Amino acid sequence: VPRAVKRGDAGVKDDGIGEEELLAFILKKENLEENNCKRELGEYCDKLKKASPTLENVHEKLKGLCENNAADTKCKNLKTTVEKKCTQFKTNLPEILKNLTDGNCTEKGRLCLFLEGACPSDLKQCNELRNKCYQKKRDDVATEVLLRALGDGSLKNSQDTAECKKKLPNVCKELRDKSDELVNKCLKTEETCTNLVASAKAKCDDLKTKVSSALTKDKPTNETCQSLLEQCYFYGSNCEDPDKQKCEDLKTKCSGQNITFMPPDQPFDPIKPPATLTQKIGLTALYQKAAQDGVYIGSASTRDIYNLLALLSQSSTSQGDIGKKCEDVLDKNCKVLKTEYPMLRKLCDDNGASPEGKKECGYLKNRLDGLPQDIKNRLREQNAGTNAIPWHELKGLGEEDCEELESLCSYFELHDTTKLEKPCANLRVACYKRGLGAMAYELLQDQLRGKMHGTDGEWANTLLAALVGECKKLGVNQGTGNDELLSLCLQPKGAINLLLGDLSFKTVALHRHLDEKRDFPSEDDCTDLERRCEAFEKDFDSVHHPCHSLKHHCVRLKEVRVLEGLLLIKTNGSLKDEKSCREKASEHCRRRGRMGRHTLPFACVDQNVTCKLMTDSVKDKCGFLEENIKESGIVEEIKKADSMDKKEPFCDFWEPYCDAYMLHCDHLANGGNGECAKLKEKCKDYREKRELEDRFTVLLAGDLVNDKKCNESFHGYCAVFNHSNHDLAVLCKNDSSSGNGKPTLCQKVIRRVEKKCPELAKKLDKEKEALERESKDYEKLKQEAEDLIGGANLVLALASTVATPNSTQIVNTNNNAQPTNTTGNNTASGNSTHQSLSKRSAAQVKITEKEVSAFEKASDALTLYDELKEKCKELKDDCLYTEKCTTCQQACASIEKICNGLKPLSVKEQTIKVITNVTTTTTTTTTTTTTTHTTEAATCSSACTASATCTTVRTTDTWVTHTSTHTSTSTQTSTITSTVTFTSTRRCKPTKCTTEGGDEEGHVKPSGGARISGGSVMKSVVLTILVWMLM
């Protein structure tokens, strides 16, 4: 559906519309008399002042009509002045009609708009002017279509139409049903080619002048470059060689200002259908441009067999009615027509028209006879068959009515001009008005969204004031090129009714289209209908629910495409069939959902529908990829390339598509005979060398500022590599810095990086925003995990050692004892980037819900952390080139800050410790010993007496020793067993769970102490997770 586009204001121009023309348009014939003029103008100004009391917000052309009671002055002699203008214009019209130009159609058409209502009898030829201008525009578009389609040099020889005649039939096979005018031109090959060759020469002459003028300017504007480069692209091949060179010079000059022209069928996408001829020539854009001028061009109606027969019958030389002419054409041309138009086969036999054909030809007479009345009824004007209907009296027609009836006039009018000339002329003018009105309505409605509804009594006045204000902004017909818009602004009260009526009609159409397409929309449906929903929801509550449903399905479609892209790259063959798709999609959705990262909820909610859409999409894309490889002949192009540099653009463009889709479409490989397999084989030597060059590029990343600095670094590395037998040394030997004319590695690398910079900057900005969001998600998830771990008293351990019976650590309480790991073969370490996947079972141990929740949340946090670290690693590689790609520096600084701030979930090394206090025996001995020592001594007196006296003394020493022995034996054994959780983020495919065998009741003997039963004393819990990474 064409949309109104406000064109640039080239400055205030004299449009030839003065006060007399304005008054003639407002008052019409009945009110040109002075008294009637004053009354009618007074009423008009009163209505206008309701919308803008001070007239400050009205269209600038209207201010002077209503200021200071100007009616007395304005109405005096108005009728005489207007009639004089009409008479003069009437005199000029016949000559204008003989030599119609685009300028005449614009200027004289505007005069007709303003004067026709005041002088309907004098200006009846205005209807003819509009009719011819409208048809001229339609014919010009058809000519433009064929000029573009034959823009390969087929029209270069202005004296010979042979090449045109040769190629036109093939072109017409694809284009003839695109409009009624194209159908007619394609049937008249001789006449059409003669006109096309002449038109091509005129285009070349005009282009030569314009390009020469542009080349004299220092800096052509973007608008000039785009317009002329487009013409060079489509017409240049039909011009003489010197003129073509001027186009090349212009291309170079515009390129110096970073202005390039993108052909309509570009950029090329290998997984979309090959470009059709209509896409290559930009047919849609041509028709949209015509619609801006009020000319809506629909498809031809030749699929209707009667329309086709009526069209073919125009070439008959028979003097009979349309039925006889139809039979004559079939009799003379059936052999050709059966091939050209398969629907006519049943109407022909070996000798001409079959009985069925004659019957159908007879029916044409009935259709021809009923057509005039049909047109009158649709126009709601019974005089349409005899009189030219003035512009302001034409009733509105729908788009479908115009398309249908215009085709019928195109095919049937020549068979009875007496009855159909006037009705068809009125019809075309009515359709022209509808087209101009559609653009004007669209532009005003866009400005008034949200204001075109209300329930209170002031709503109409509010809308009127808003309309008048918008008309003032639009100015004196500047920037729109649409006189119908100006006419609406000059009659705002009537314009309100027209706008609301048109809006109501569009709402009905929107409801119909939503009912047809909202449940299973295509991408194009979503683009169109979502835009319309957004506009209409502001004023109509009735579209809210169907539009909400549409948005739901469009979001699902977008998410399906995102999920398709993830599975396409991250899985092997999951999109071959719906069953494999559902398995992988289910795993992805389940994992992302548990992590609280439901970024694709609509795609995950109904995986049957999702996988149907994805597998069908991939199947189609694989088919298009195969077809495009064949049609482009790219495998042969690569084969012919005699150097790696010539292979580079081909292989770099095509290989990524093959790498993505070969895993999901067997026919692309086909045992080495598929198109992708053959392409990759031809690119194999280039890819091997390119991988080496890319590795070297990383080393040179910081020195790519200029060729000199890069070469210094390059030779520095080569000096090392050449003496170390490094595999990159081969690039040093093959480098062409010695001056053999080939680009050096540095030149190639710098060129590649410079080419990559613009897109890299966009990518990094986007990735930075995504990383910011995901890092916040991770911090939230990590905090939740830590809280749950603490609440469950769960000890989480990285699986640096696998807890087998032989991997238990025995830790002695003796300070000199060292932990001894008795594991024979440990495949993981605490410093591993990815944790090992382990599988254990526990005997008769109850796992609590809190432990399970904590474990799952922790594993999710570790998974997300691993994803973010991998993304950071990839982005770090992209950020190596910030010296050359300065626009990436800010994004890279932010990315680096985010990545450096990522911290993993706090975990410890897995340890199951048996802590043993060795039995200690303390003996205390107390000994009491009693020892007796006796000493005898004799003592004699030495006095001189008759007898001597002797004394014997016995001394006894007693030592008492008491021995007390106390033995205290204390044996204390403590067994501490942690609940250990193993998690892994190693990229692996899910496998079935297996359980290691072992005794049900394991026993531990700590340092020869008491025998302790593992099942009764210690809680040996090992939870297990298998994490399959998609990201």
C-alpha cells in the first residue's frame, strides 16, 4: 500500500493561485454574485474563526480573505474577474491538450481544480485534460518499466530495433501482467520497440547533459548523485561509450563523498529466491512513486479469460462485432495463442476456434453491453455516459473498483467507443481523484492520529482546530505536490467528513486483512499490518484485540527466526526434520527457562508450530542457496580464479552460508557432489592460507595504523618464525614486499580491517548493550544461587577431583602430615576453564528440596558465567583492532570493563576429609618406697674406776616409697563429610545416567581406630547435573 511522503520544500514558489482562484474554488458558480459572495464568504470565515479565532493558525492563503471584514472588497467584481480568467483558460486548453507535458499537467490541472467549479460549462475540457494526464502518467510508467528491463544495451542502436524485438517477448513473459498498459505494449512489438529505442536515445541525451553539469560541481549533493547514478545504472548501457564513461566519472566523484547507489535487487542474499526481473528493475518503487502522484497501478486482469479475449480481439481486422472479432483472432492465431496463453487451449482446436471458443466469444457481447451501466452505477452518476463530471462532483471510488473497471475499459472501450468513451473518461478521472485524495488523506491522518475520536460535544471543534493548524504547517502546497491536499485545507469543515469517512473505510479493510492473516502472518504481513495497527489503535478501540493477536504471532515469528539462527549454528542437523528440531528446541527452551532467561517465550510455548516453521524455512533456504550457487556459476568462477586474492571475495561471501546450512540439508553436500561441497572444495586452498593469514593478523593487530608500521612488525615476527620452523613462516616466504606487484600481507590485512570497521562498530555497540543486560542477569542469578546455597547449608565444590573411593583425602591432625591424593588418574584440575562432568550416586540418602534448588540455581549461574566468558573472549578478539577502527574504542572500553567485572560463583575444591585424632595413652606412676637402715655403735666410758662402763646404740632409718600407676586411654575419632555438588559447563552432548558400582555399606578405618560404618555415620551426598550447552 503506497504511503504519503512529504517531499522537500524547495522554497516558496508562485503556484499561480491568487485570491480570485481561491474564492472561485470556495464559492463555486452559484455564489460569485456580489451579495451571495458576501453572505457565503462571511459564513465561511465564521466557521474558520471557530477553529482559529485570531486566524493565526489558518493556512496563509486564507488569512487575507477573512481579515478586517474583507468581503466587501473581495466580492466586488469577483464574478467578472473569474469569468474572464475562465474564458482565457478555455481558449488555451485545446492547444495544451495537443501537446501534453508533465509541466502542463501540473500547472493547468491546478487551474482546472480552482476554476472548474466556477465555470463548469466553459471548462468541460478539464475532464479531458485530467483523463489524458492520468493516462500519460500510466503510459510513462509502463515505458519506464520496459526501458529498465531492456537496459542491457538492447536499445543502443537508434536505427535498428531488431535487438529489441528479439528480447521484448522474453521480457514480456514476466512483465505483461503487471499493468494493463504493459499488456498492450507487449502485444504491439513493432510499435513498442520503435518507441522504446527513441525513448532510450532521449534518456541518454538528457542524462549526458545532467551528468556533465554535475561533474562541474565540486561536491554534488546526495540527491543529485542518487538520482543520476540510478539513471546511469538503468540507462547507461543503452548510451554511447563516451556517455557511459561520464557515468563512471560521476560514480567516482560521488564515491569520494561516500555516496553510492544501491540497485533495487541488492544486497544479494543467497538464501532468498533469485531476484526476479521485477525486483531487478525496482518495479515496486516505480509504482509507489507513481502513487505519490495519484496514479495507482494494479496488476492486469488478463487472468480473466473474457478480458484476455477482449484484449486480443482488438487486433482483429474483422468488421463484425466483438464476438466476430474474437472468433477471427482464434481462427487465425490459435496455434500461437495456445502456447502463449495456456488458458485458451480449450477454446482452440486444430483448425481454429473450437465450439467452446465460439460460445465464449459470444458471451463477450453481453459483457460489453453491460459495462457502461456498471460504470454509471459505481460512479453513482447516471449522466456519466454523456457528460463530463466536474472534479468536485465526482463520488468516491474504492481501490478495487478502480482496478477492476479501469481494466475493463482498457480491454473493451475500443470495441464500442460511442457507449464507453465518456463513462471510461469519467472513471479514469474519478480514479485519479481517488489516488490524489488517498495521499492527501494519509498525510493529514498521520498528523491527526489520536484526535479523530471523541464523545463530548467539543470533539468536532477540537478536531477542526487541529486540522486547520496542520494545514498551516503544510504551507502553500509546498513539499507535497498534491493539489488535492490544498483543496482539503481550503475547506476544512468538509475535509473532516472526508477524512473520517476514509478512515472508517480503512478500518473495515484493516479488520478484513487481520481476520485473513493475523494467525499465520508472513514477515511482510507483520510489517504492513503492525504499522497500520499502530496508527489505527490510537483512534479505534475495535482493532485492539485483533491487533494484539497479530502482534503476538508476529513476535512469535521473530523469535522463531532467532531460535532458528541459534540451532542452525550451534547444532548439527537439528533442523533436518521436525522430530530432531523438537528435541533440540526443547532442551534449549527448558534450560533457558530454568535460568530465568526466557528471551524466546513465544517460540518455546508451542514447539510443534515453531519447529514446523523452522524446518520449512531451512528447507526453503537450502533450496534457494543451491539454486543461487547454480545460477551464479560461482563454482566455475572460483575455479577460474588464478590467485588466492581473486578467490577471496567469492569464498568469503559464499562459504559461511554453506557452513551453516550443510549440516541441516544433506543435498548441499551429497557425498561431495552437492553444490556446497563442490564450492568448499574449490575454496579449500584459499581457506587454508586465509586461516594462517588471520592468525598473523591477530599478531599484527596493534600495528595496523599504517603500512610502514605494520611491515616493521611483520618482518620482526618473520625474523623469529624463520628460525623456529613456525608454521606461519610460510607467509614470510611468500610475502610480496620485495615488489612483485602483488599486495603484501600488511596491505591485505589493512584493507580487510578497514572494510570491516563500519560493520564491526555496529556489531560491538549492539554486543555491548546485550552484554550489559546479560551481566546484570548473571549478577542477579549468582546472588540468588549464593543465597540458596547458604540457606540449604550446601557445600558446592568444583569437580576438580572426582569423588571415587580412591580419591578420598586422608588428613592427619599431626601438623607435619601432608594431604595425600591417592587418585591414580585425575583428568581435571582446579584451574580448568571448563569443569569436568562427573556422575556419582549415593546410597539411601534423602536429598532435600532446598539442596536441589540450590544446586540447580548454582549450576545455572556457572553455565551463564561460562557463556559470558566465552562471549567476552570473542569480543576481545574483535577489539584487537581499535587502533585502526577508532569508532570501536568506546564500545570496547565498556566491554572490557564489563568482562573484567565478571566473577564466578564462589566454590571450593572438592574434598572429603576424614579427620582422625589418634588414640593417646597417658600413664602416671607414683612409687612410695620404705627403706630401713640400722646402725649399731658401742660407747665405753674412759673414767678410772674399778670397773669401765660400755653403752650400745642401735639407730634405724626407715625410707617409705609409694608407687601409684594411673593409665588413661582416650580415643576420639571425628568424621566430617560435606555434601558435595559437582557441576560442569563442559560443552558436551547429554548422555544417559550411569552409576558406579560399589558396596552398599562402605567402611572407613581411620588410622587404625574404631571401625565406622559409612552408611550410618556420614551423610555421603553427591548431586549430579548434565549441562548441555547450546550457547
